[in-house]
Amino acid sequence: MDYRDAGVDVEAGRDFVGQIRNLVHSTFRKEVIGGLGGFGGCFELPAGYKQPVLISGTDGVGTKLKIANTINRHDTVGIDLVAMCVNDVLTSGAEPLFFLDYLATGKLNQEQLTQVVAGIASGCKQSGCALLGGETAEMPGFYQAGEYDLAGFCVGIVEKSQMLDGTKVKVGDVAIGLASSGVHSNGFSLVRKIISDKKLSWDETPSLFDGKSLGETLLTPTQLYVKPVLAAQKKGLEIHAMAHITGGGLPENLPRCLGEGQSFKIETGSWIVPPIFEWLAQTGSVNTQAMYNTFNMGIGFVVIVPANQAQQTISFFESHNIAACNIGEVVSGNKELIGL
């Protein structure tokens, strides 16, 4: 016997690395040292920092991958993977520098997984970070045929004096909500249960979705906020804190960026909730509290700014094609979300 008899095709793995090499190299920044294929990726710290602090983050895509596998579309989940990590790192005020991925499958399908890596490379380029390396694991018997799992790891950098950790937030500051592109990458276990319980098909086109199928709508990739937020900081807009609205929705994530003795009073009618959330609530009979505790409800990222800069901040993000609005203000309290 050999390794191929056990279900692992080493030659196919080498071919796959060769196939994605150009995708990986297309993301490289000038600080990358060497190329693909070493035991570790090498990256030189950018010049100009007095007290550089490295910020790291890791995440996955979750059961959204089940939908990608079912409808056989794999070009968007790589963007999700990058976005979930770089948007987290961004909340500290950090610029993402490089990204690594871990891709595991039962049997290597080069066409399928090349689409996944193409999405990862696209996400990296859209957020300005290098795809420095990764790991592809072929694990026969561990995953069902055609299935795979993803994990991502990101490192960013910020000047220590400019780190955001909640200490700059003041009572009276306002939160500017930046629109999500849809469900992003959280709550898909509930999404899949709704679809399963109602015996619906991913090919269905509910009237709310402007002709798009249910599967296509749900696979819309997570919005990347890195470049517009960094541009806002570079322009001199005063951002006191940021929050990435992921699992747990606004109630769990927004208070995480506040300082001690502070809460947030939210105005839930201040933004338009996208149709996908209305459809999920109605179809699954999900109450409002459960919706807000599970999904982003149309707000994917939040920046906390002084009240006198609210309109300027909104206008800036809208000029970068991201809908934005004032969703509430910081008040005295104990890190709670008031108004839901």
C-alpha cells in the first residue's frame, strides 16, 4: 500500500499548490520576503512606526460552507474568511499586514478549492494584506465527500499611541453604523434550520430578493471595511472606537468597544433593515430579540465618533459607497445595549 491507497494524493496536492501560486503572489506587499513553499512565511515590519503593536485575529466561515457545498458555488466564501478576520483586527485601529489560511477536506478537488483560494486572494487584495501562506490538509474519512472547512489567521499593525481599546470613548459620542452586505458569516445554523423545517429549496426566488435565488442571496460575501475605515483615519476623522458586528449581533458586540461606566442607547428605526432579515423572521417565526441576538440586521461595522463629526463621518463613508447612519449614542451605564 501507499498513501494514495489510504485516500491521500500527494501529487494532486503539489499540483494544487502550483495552480494557486499566482493567486497567492498577486496579493504580496513589498514587505513579503521570499515566496510560496517555505516552512514559514516571512514578512518585514513596515517602516515609520515608533512603537508598533501587532494585532492578531482568527476566525472561520461556519456552516455557511454547507450552502456553498450544496449549490456548488465556492468563489465567495474565501472573501468571507478574510473579512471575518481583518474586520476584527481593524477594530483596534490596525492595518492588516498578512493573512494565512487553513483548508481541510476529505479529498482534494482542485477546481473547487482553487475557487476558494481565489476568493481568499480577492479578499486579501481588497483589504490590502498579503496572503503569506497556508495549509491544505487532505483528511479522508473525516469529511463527507465534497465538503471542506476553512480557518483564517490575520496579523495587523498599529502605532501604540493610536490603539483603540475603549479608553477614548466619551459619553455623548455617537455610533455610526456601516451597512452590511447581508447576513455575512453568522447565524447560518439558524438560517439552515429555517430552510430545512420549511422544506424550501436554495433555488427559490422570494419576491423580496429582486430576482436572486435564496442561495445566491445568502452567499453574498461579508463586507470588507478595512480600506474605507483606514482612509477615514488618514483623512483625520476622529474615531474613538470600532465594533465588528458578528455572532451575537449588536447586543453582544457593540458594548465590547465601550469604556468603563458606559452603555449604548440604540435607535433601531434609524436604518433600513435589509429584506433578507425580514424574510428570515417571517419564514422562521423568529422574534425580534432573537433576530438581533443572532444576526447583524443590516449593520456590519460601527465606528464611534464625537457627536460634532457624525454627519462628516456619514458623508465620508457614503462617498466610499458604504451606506452609513447615526444609530444612537453613548450614555452612562454598565456596558449594556439600551433600546432593544
